[in-house]
Amino acid sequence: MPINRIVPTRRGRAAVAAVLASVAAGGYAAYDLYSDAGRMDPAVILAVEKAIIPWEGLVLTSHWDPFAKIWDICYGETQGVGPGMRKTKAQCRDMLLRRVHDDYYQSIMQCSPKLGAAPVSVRASMISGSYNFGVGAWCRSTAKARIEAGQWRAACEAQTAFNRADGRIVRGLVNRREMGDAQRIGEAELCVSGL
């Protein structure tokens, strides 16, 4: 269970509303190019814009991640990354959106058929979590089981269990999984703010 109390917030509701309004107005039409269906699920955009980018941060030159013990670049991209690589901000955003859609969104939708029925905020939170701790872990998680049972709030709270690195609770992961910090929305905060 979460360490902190999980509550909907004004900033969480505003984030959901802003992305949905922009999608409805055609503001993210370029993102549709990355979707096989020709229309990007707003949950992918919400996850990328409000949950992944703020927490991952942007690094244009590859660097060694001491927690994960792997090279990464851009917004936490690890696939095919080695020392000395450089990317532009536009390349990083393109890479992130394609990867989140193709490797995370589609994968968790396959392992959790009922995820498509969840509110956009729940889907976005689960996409963000799977991006951070992995599709395999998410597909075996209690959060996924709660999704399959249609227990949206319970799924939001269950995902907060992924708050450890090297077997220790990490304050930054607690913040990311739960209620965020002064500048960033937490995944559970975003998740319950759209219920």
C-alpha cells in the first residue's frame, strides 16, 4: 500500500483536462502518425507529457545510470544506448513517443485486456509505471490484477509498491509513484484525479 495518502488534486484534474481538450482540438494530431490505428490514445500523450517527461528529465548526451547500471539518453531511453551518443530535443521527443506507444502501451494493453476500459488517467498512470519499471513487472503486478477486476482506484494504489531500487525504498520513487512533489505530478495522484 502507499506510504502517503493518495488523493485527487486540482493539478491532476487540470493535467487530464488539458490533454483531453488539446486532443479534441487537434493539438496533438502529429502524434497520430505514431499510432497504427491512426489515432493516438490520449492516455499515451498524457503519460508522456505529464508523467514521464517531468520525472525522467532530458539528457542530450548519453550517461551512466548508477541505479539501473545502464547507459541512457533523452528521457531515460536505454535501448541501443552506449557512451558518447548525442541527440537533439526533437529526436528525443520523437524517440520517447514512439517507444512508449510501441513498446509499453501496446504491450500492457495486450497483457491486460480490460485496461482499455479504464479511465484515461488510469491508463496513463499504468503506461508511465510500465515505462519506469518494465512491462514484465507491470504485467505480473497487483496493479494489473486490479485493472482486470475493474478496481481502478485499487490499481492506482497498488502501483505505488514499485518504490525500490537495490532493495531499498527510494524517496524519489515514492514521490513519482504517489503524490509527486512541488513541480511534478505523481502517478497515483494523476491516476485518481481522473476517476
